[in-house]
Amino acid sequence: MEVERVQAIVSSSLAKDNIPLEFVRPEDEQPAITTFHGLIPDIPVIDFNHPDQDHIIHLIANASRDWGIFQVVNHGIPFHLIQKLQQVGKEFFDLPQEEKEVYAKPPGALTLEGYGSKIGKDVNGKKNWADHLFHKIWPASCINHQFWPKNPPSYRPVNEEYAQEVRKVVDKLFEWLSMGLGLEADVLKQGVGGEEIEYLMKINYYPPCPRPDLTLGVTSHTDLSAMTVLVPNEVPGLQVFKDGHWIDAKYIPGALIIHIGDQIEILSNGKYKAVLHRTTVDKEKTRMSWPVFLEPPGEFVVGPLPQLLDPQIPPKYKPKKFKDYSYCKFHKLPQ
């Protein structure tokens, strides 16, 4: 195996009180030093069953302006389906290492899809305490089943069903986010690709770590997507940067965590903000999460919406093809 996976490092004869040096973050990133433990507000929680749609729109718009993140309950995706999604993902990561490697991202491939451990470039040469699996789940034209596990056998039908359910939630979110800006309901969705928006599933796998005080599962970043719809497991770890502090996200069983991504920040000319977030790891337990990234097609150009600009409000961002934006972001180049 050319690449050593984090899961394999954990199960090797690693000293129980130590981690390899390449996983130790600089002090200004270490969670033991930088996590805030004072009195903090909770990430907004929005109930889709609220009888007043205007109230829901108001809450979503405020959360997207002030936080860039919110949790959604009563969203319509059956809880048993979320549990099945989690179960088949866990079963994949429980497979023998050589069986998982069948789905490894091909060396040098431009796609993110596949099983792997590293994304992007770390300026300090550090590694994240995480493995992952990426594959697209919608639209059908962009799905490559080469990267979908055949084991467990229920993996594919569960992910196909989840794709159908999550699309309904996403359509509502796009409508309400648009209306929260005073726009027609379809404007934001069309602004990031309409029916050609690509749904990219990622499973994050953060194994137990002997020194969770020193490392991170994922370092601080904003998502380059338009929006991210995330299902966590019950092990805490998501942290959000708010008012100068790193604060923990509260776990709500069955809730969806919605991240505003870079493309909606650009479309809204900064009215909605992409959330800066990171992931910590646990000493005893495996944390997992299932984000679905909603991304424009590579050739699609995203820029500030003309409806939100005037001579007093100039554009804050340059229109750019999504593939070019992604390239700059992954390679830490200026946009």
C-alpha cells in the first residue's frame, strides 16, 4: 500500500500516548489551546414544520448572515433512512484495508472521487487525522459507480434513496435562501447551476486518536461548494468560528447541519457568509460524518447576482468558472 491510511495507523502498534509528528498541529491550531469553553450561543436550529413560512425564511436568512451555518429539524428525511446511510458507511470503513483500497482515488487523478486520506495542500506539510470516501450521487449523468462500494450490498440502494430525499430538502433551502434576500424563489439555485448542480457525497472517518488535544480531523476552512448538507454521528467534533472563538456544535439526533459555502457567499455578494469550521477528534470513539456538497458544474460561471448590486454596492467577488475557483482553492492560490 503506497499511502498509509489513518485508520491503519491507529490499528498498528502505535504508542497509546503519541501520534506521528506530521499530525501535530501548530499551537495556534491545537484544539486543547484554541477551543472556547465559556458561555456561548448555540448554532441556530430551524424547524421546517413551523406553520409560518415567512418565519422560517427569516430564521434561515439571519442564520446565513450571522453564522453561515444552521441545523434543520423536521426536514422530511426519514430518521430510519439517515440511520441506514450511517450504517452502510460504517460497514464500508469496517472492511479489511485491502478491500477499501479497491476504491482508492487513482494516483494523479483530477477527480476528488474515491477512497483516500489527503485533500488539498497544507502549507506546514501536516496531515489530518481522517480518512474519507467521495463519490457523486446526483445527477445520474455524473455518477461513476466505480467509486461506490459493492460491499455492503445495500450501500447503493441506500445512497440512491438518500439522494432523492436530500434533493427535496435542498430545493426548499434554495428557495427560502433566495426569498431571504428578497429575490424570486429560483434565483439562487439557477445561479449555481440549476438542475445540473452536482451532489458530491463524502464520508469522513475520524478514528480514535491518542492525542486529540494536538491534532485535527479537518483543519479550518470554508466549503467551496454552494451549500453543504451534513449528517453527523453522535460523537462531537464539528467546531465553528464565531466572534473570534472556536465553539462546539451541539449534536441533535436526526438533524441536518447546513453549511453556507463559498459559491452562495459569492452569489449573494457577501450577504450570506460561508462558515469557517473545523473538526476535532476523540480519544476513545470514532467520529463519522456524511456531508453532501452541492457544486456547480466545472464550466459554470458564478459571480455576484446583478439584482444585489448597484452603484453604491459594487461586486466584492470576480465571476469565475467553478473549476478555476476550485483549482485556486485547493492550491492555496489567490482568487
